[in-house]
Amino acid sequence: MRAPPAESAPEVGPRWRIEWHDELASTSDLARLRGEAGEPEGVVVIAARQSHGRGRLGRAWHSPAGNLYLSILLRPQRPASELGSLALVVGLALLEALEQSSASKLDLALKWPNDLLLGGAKLAGILLEHETVGSSAPYIVLGCGVNLEHHPELPSYPATSLRAHGIRTDRRTVTIAFLGSFERYYAQWLAVGFSPLRLEWLRRAWRHREELQLMNGSNQVRGVFSEVDEDGALILQTELGLRRFLAGEIVSVPLAGQS
Ligand code: BTN
């Protein structure tokens, strides 16, 4: 049974059906359950806080009340090989939504693959999960966490919040703006894929054309960030030539003399 809405649902386009909860273990868990139950795409699960929010690479996602935790159930009719690029599209939509929601100019950047940075620190993360059957996915769940009021102190990675930059906004405003932007981008992606959005994404990319170090599983690869391709893969110019990565995490470039 669905929990009663904790606050009135934001008015959004007809593609989206919002479920609002005070607390969940994880909005993405509930969106997956809706997917397993056969619900059509467009379910948006939002919680005021999460007890077991999760991030990429098996990490926990700090989820106190005050931030935005949102997961969307989608059933895109595109090949499974293209699905990774949808997380990049979500990043673009989130960046646009936050620019619209703030009166002041924000120093936002997209960090490949799925992070949104503010002033170089992590403001939001995106988690794309899907079940694949054959070459297609029956459903995917896109989870977004945005630090509106709070951010964790991470030993490995600086994080921030809008509040830390003196910007006050609320879940409702950001949700409406985000779902509006994402609706447009998603329709375009469904029709023609990521190709026409690639340059727009790169224009807002963190450290494009700079030297980077990528953690790919237990491997470290160093190279210059050349581009992202039409599947959203990262192309690095390394000493051994161009290399393509579908997953990984960009870490800072080591000091000279370190490997
Ligand atoms: C990352 O590691 O950067 C991705 C973080 C994704 C967090 C969001 S919060 C809403 C949704 N529910 C979860 O449990 N995780 C995602």
C-alpha cells in the first residue's frame, strides 16, 4: 500500500506520476519494486529522507531530511548499449534545473559519468540501475540525490550543498524544474539517442581536454579527457593511444613522480 503524500505533489507534466514518502530505505528500491510489478514508466518516487540510500560503487548515500532523493522508473525502447548515456542526460537536466531554480549564477559542472559539481565539489549524484534481458532492458531506475541543505564530509572527495553556497531552495521547486527539463531531454534521447546532446554535455564537462586519472576497477589509467562518444563512454588520450571507458571514476591527477 502506498504511503499517503507527506506534502502536496508538485504539478508536473503528464509523463510523471509522483509518489511522495516521508521516509524510505531507498527511493530506488521502491522504484524497482514498481518496475517488477509491471507499472508503466513515469513513476517518480521521492522521499524526505532515506535510511539506506545508496550510491555508485556500493557506497552509502548520506540521506538526512532537507535534501532531494528522487528515483524515476523508465522503460526506454533503446538498445541496452545506449542506456549509460541516459545518466549523462539526467546530469544535463539537473544542471539546467538548478540554474533555473537559483537567482544567482552557479559554477556547475558535469563530472563524468554521473556527478554534478558546484565549485568543484560534489553537489549531486546519479545512480542508473537496470535489469537486462537479452539486448534490451525491461526497465531502468534512475536515482538522483541532490544536496540542498546538507552534505557529508567525505575523506576521499569534497562535497558541498546549495546551502553551503548561500542558496536556499526547496525540493518542490527543484523537482518541478528537473522533471520539466528531463522530460524534454528524455524525449529527444528516445527519438535520436545521445548524439545531439553530446556537445552540450561536453560544454559543461569538468576537466574536458585536461589530464586526468581514471580508476577503472583496480586499474588506474592516466590520459587527457578527449571526449564522450554517442554512448556516453569516456575517451581518453593515453600514452598508448585513444582508450574508451564505459565505467570508472575520475580521480585527481597525481603529483609528478607518483604513478
Ligand atoms: C552517487 O554515488 O553519486 C549516486 C548517488 C545516488 C543517490 C540517489 S538518492 C535517490 C536514489 N536512492 C538511492 O538509494 N540512491 C539514489
